[in-house]
Amino acid sequence: MRVRWILTAAAVTMSQAAVAQAQRHFNPVVDLLEGKKPVFGVYTPSNRRAGRGAPALPADSVKTPAQLAKDALGYTLGDYVFDGSMEGNYDAALPVFSEFATGIFAAGNVSKAPYVHLTHPLFVKTPEIAPDPAKAHDRIGHQLNLGVSNITFVGVESAAEVKIGLAAMRFKAKGGTRSDDVGDAPARWGMSKKEYQDKADVYGLNPKGELVNFTIVESKEGLKHIREIAQVKGIGVLFPGAGTLRGVFSTTDAAGKRTLDEKGWEEAIQQVLAACKEFKVPCGYPATTADIEMRMKQGFSVFVINWGDAGFKAVEMGRKAGSRE
């Protein structure tokens, strides 16, 4: 009996060691990408009104960013938390997101079991790079200093844009242009400045890197250059901006009625997917319950999904289809 117990204990220890070995990145999304497994992220929770034109929410029902951060931590089926608020009015959205980020780390976003890792990596959009690369550089640095694990480039139309953005994500010692000012990021990751600087590099350019890049193509100009864009080393996931492309492939008649060119829109999505497959880059999509299974069959493997019951259902559907239950 004692021999059996010893063997069982040894097996458990070996199993735990295997888990720790297989899941070695502080940012678990990197492990999923390396393992070619589907990845599911959800948008940050927010104080959403019923719809456009709806009355403002009662003051006593509005949650603070810190309270919303606790809500985000309470949902455990997502692989990352995605915030798109800074794509538009960056200056207005940054302080709100900063408070959210402070809240999510204060509430406990680093786990030590079975290895030290983030439970809810923060992924964020940054405004378009091309209009003002210098300003984009500063913005990316500020966002990374909050402890985020991803920078998502939007409206990309050239390979050069991506390279500028990736350089801004990398410290000068790693061949980039990022300042040595790291803000609160090391403390939020629970490590020293040196440890943070060693880890905070772009996965895809550094196999030990913990930062993931998403690149979104959402214009006809970007589609023209999709093959060159897809070949840039360091892009973690390439996305068609399905929502924006829906507008690009829509027309409005004299009466104000909008008509979607469904064929053109779908061809644009497939054009991005084809480039992903050709250059072996994971392809992402903003999925819902209506299309997540279809998009997974087509070859999309990384998803960003709305917060809320419908979004949670989409995550469950995707995890089941991807054998990640």
C-alpha cells in the first residue's frame, strides 16, 4: 500500500511539473499561441446604457472602474481582457482605463499556482500610428507602463506602420525605441524593474517575450498591402476589422438607406485570413454566438468577444468547439 501511495504521489508531482513546464509564460496567452490553441478574450465590463438615445443610468447603479475591475476578475473563462476605449479619444479614455488597471492588479491579477502568471492579461487598443508616429510612440509607452500585456494597432495600412509600433513596444536594449521609464508595470507584475525589462518584450521577436501584438486591417488601402503586413515579424495575431469593414463595404442611397455589399465584405475578411494562412500568422475575429463556430472552422483562432451573457455564451461555444472545455 505504501509503495502505491509513493508512486501516486510521484505521479502527481510529475504531473504538476509537466503543467509548470508546459505553461511557462507569465502571459498565458503566449502559451496558447505557441500551442496553436484557440484563444478567447472578452471586452472590459462597462456601464452600458440600453442603446443610443437611452436615458442615462441612475447614479446609484453606475460602477466605478475599480468595481468593474472586480467584475472582470470574477469571469474566469476568458483568456484576456480587452479594452478598446483608447482608440478614439485617447486623452479622455486613458485616465479611466488607468483606474481600471489599478483596480484589477490591486484585486489580484497575478497567481502563483501552478506557476507565476497573470490570470487576466490586459490587452488594449492604441490609436492609429500613421498620422503621428511620435505621438503613437509616447502613447504606447504610457499604456505599457500601466502593466498591459498587449498593444493592438488599429487601421493599419502598411508594414512600415507595424514596424514603428513594434519598435515602440521594445526597450532600446532589445532593439526598440521604448524608454527605460517603466512606470507602475514592474510592481503590477510583481517583479523588479530588471525582471520586467527582461520579460516585457514582443513575443514573435523574442521567444521569452510576454507582450503580444494584435494588428487590425480595416480599410481597402490596408487590404492592398495585406501580404506585406502579414510578413512583419512580431505580429502576434492579425485581424480583419470586421465592424469597420462592414462600413467600408456599405453604400448609402439618397434616402439614407445603407446597403451592405455582403460579398465584398466577406471577401475582405477572407483576404486577411488567406494572408494569415500563407505566412502562418494566427488570425483573429470579433465573434458572437452567431458566427464563432463558423469562423473557427474557417481557420480563425483568436477571438475578442463582447462582455455580458451573450458574449459568455460565445466563449463557451468556442471553448467546446476548440476542445478547451
